[in-house]
Amino acid sequence: MSHNHHYDAVVLGGGTAGEMVATGLARAGRGVALVESRLVGGESPYFACVPSKSLLLSARRGETWESALARRDGLAGHRGDDAAVARMAEAGVAVLRGRGQVLDHGRIEVDGAVHGFGDLVVCTGSEPVIPPVEGLADVPLWTSAEALSVSDLPRRLVILGGGPVGCELAQVYAAFGSQVAVVEASGRLLTAEAPFAGEVLADALRRMGVDLRLGIAVADVERKDVGLRLWLSDGGTLDADRVLVAAGRRPRVQGLGLENLGIDLAAGRGIPVDETCRVPSRAGSVWAAGDVTGIARTTHAARYQAQVALSNLLGRRRKADYRAIPRVVYTTPTVYSVGVSPRQAEELGIDLLTAGYDLASTARAAVEADERGRVELYADRARGLLVGAAAAGLGAEEWMSEIALAIRAETPLSLLADVVHAFPTHGESVEAPLRELAGRL
């Protein structure tokens, strides 16, 4: 083994969070190495956010599949990371290609070469979970990465999982002509969010011809002469040319050598971090940001944690506050949630006051000729503050931002109820629920 450089910091994983931390440290004059075995830039630009949003836009515009693919692949840089690597070099970051394994505090091996380091920042992201279904391991599967990078348009597509990824991809493939079925065992779409949100989305998907099998699980999968057959828990069957697994993701923590630093890793759980994104360990100078923590499950949350970790690494103490990080499903209509959901409130024992409003009652809905959707706002009765919200409607990811700010800033409800919105906008839909909550408190 050769012993190469010593770096002030080594960033393990070159996705959204890793890129941001490495660049920030290098620009502050630190010697930094970024370790990445696949593409610098991570999932988001190549296999997740960018290609999925591109395909959803192409679907809304009624483009052909060929045009949609050309646009998607162009935006995803044809899944090549030359531009990202050049950005790293320009910032002064050394990119080490290969799998990194921590040997002990201060030493990491990357493809046979051992490097020294001061701080370690773990940003290895997450990976799809394949459910333990009989026969599933023996058939060709897609995860979201394949579904967002290949050029196939399956005639019959079965999606396992009715969460954000499953719903977005169901809409994409149905829009381009695939016969799509979604199997979700929990009984409704978007189980983590307010029930109305999943209902609005279920209605939109059914109108596109998507076959929703809710409250049903897959019991068995078998190959046929042509395609696959899925046997369901209710005795029914589904035939498919392709199965897409969208049953959640788990933090990527195995095989990194983190146990050599005394870091406590539970199976399927994220790396534990404190409010500064520091990892409790024997070493004391280990940090983590992004999906690998199990807290940040979106690109924007990963960016936020990266900023918090970077600030603390540079000696400026900053604490993360996760109370108002949005969760968005970019379907048409969009589903937007922020803060505490009704389900979380129940788990946390928060006494929620709820006020809602149907978008059909706004002038904007009449102008747009689209009355789908609703907004709900949630206040903590004991504290008298807005703590959560959910909306399903066109462009909700834009007009609900003020609610994220209100939750984060703990703005008094009396002040929120006095805010004037332009007419005619969807933003007007929050006025009546805010006045109702202010009155009830």
C-alpha cells in the first residue's frame, strides 16, 4: 500500500452535500479530498431530481417520448460528470476516484492508497430498498435510477410503492402511454402526509388511467414467456413488462469502515448526528450531512445540512433546525408539505388545530379552469403557533413558501392573518384558514 497525501479534510461521497462541503472548505483555504466511486454530483443531477422534473414538464407539455428523453438527457449532462469534476478542480478540491474505507482516525484507504486526514465528513447518500417479496430478486427490476436514465417505454409497468417517487414516475410513464399500476400496501398514497393530499393525487392518477391497488401487497413474482406476473395479497394478479421498485431508501453506511471510529451504526438507520451535524465518535472530528443521516431525505435538506456542517467545520457555530423543511411531490397537481404532519403530531402528542380551504373557492381556480386541490394549515393549540401545512394544487411548491417562512420564524397568527395576497392567486387560499386559526386561538 502506498501512503499518499495528508488532507485537512476528507469528504466521503460526492453528492449534493459532499460537493458543497468540499467546495466550501477548499475555498476557505483547507486542503480537501473528495472520495467518490461513481459520479461526482451524486444522484440528484443524473438519476433523480433533474431528470424526473424534466420528464414531468415534458409530460405536461405533451411532448413525444423521444423529445422528452433528449431534453432529460441533455439536462442530466448525459450522465457524465466532467463538468462537476472541473468545478471541483477549480475550487481546489482533489477528487479521489474509488471506494473509501476508513482504517482508523486520521487514515483512509482509497483503492489501495492510504491518505491521512484531519476532519472526516460522511456524505454517502442513500440506496433503494428492495422489499423481501418471493421471486422479486430473480426478475429484472428497475429502481428510480433506471427509470430516469434508460430509454425504454414499457408497455405495462407495475410500480411497487405509492410514495413521492412512485407517484411521480407513475404520472410520467402513464403520460407517455405506458399502462401503469401502483401497488401500495398501506391503503393510501403518500402515507406520511395528510390524507387529503394522497386522495387528490390518487384522483389525478386514476384520471390518467393509472390502476391503483391500495391496501394490497405483492405476494409473489414469476417470469412468464413474455414479461412477468405479480400475485397480490388479495388473490388478484398483475402482468407487467417491467417492475419498478419505489419502496423507500436507506442510508448508505455499510463498508465505509465507520465502526473503526467507534461510530454506532444500527441496521437501516442513518449515521447519528447532533444539531451541528457532528457525529458522536471516539475521534471527535467526524461529521455527516445529507441522506446518510436519515434526517435529510431531499436534495434541499441535504444542502441545508451541508451548510450547517460547513459552518461548524470553519469554526462558526450553527445549529440545524428541521421544523420547516418542505417535502414536495412534483406531480400535477403538486403536493407540498412542511413542518408537522397530522400523523407526526399524533406520534408527538401535539394537540393540533386544523383549518382548510378548497382551491375551487379561489378565483384563480376558475381562471385556470382547474379546481383540483386543497390547503390545510396546522397550529399547535398549546403554543398558539403554526407548526405544519399541506397543500395539493397547481404550483403549490411556489405559493406555499410563505408558510414555510412563517413556521420557521414562529410568526404570530394575528400577523399572518393580516397579510394581503394578490388577486387572483392560489396564495389567497391560505387567508381564510389563517383567520380561522387566529380566531380559534
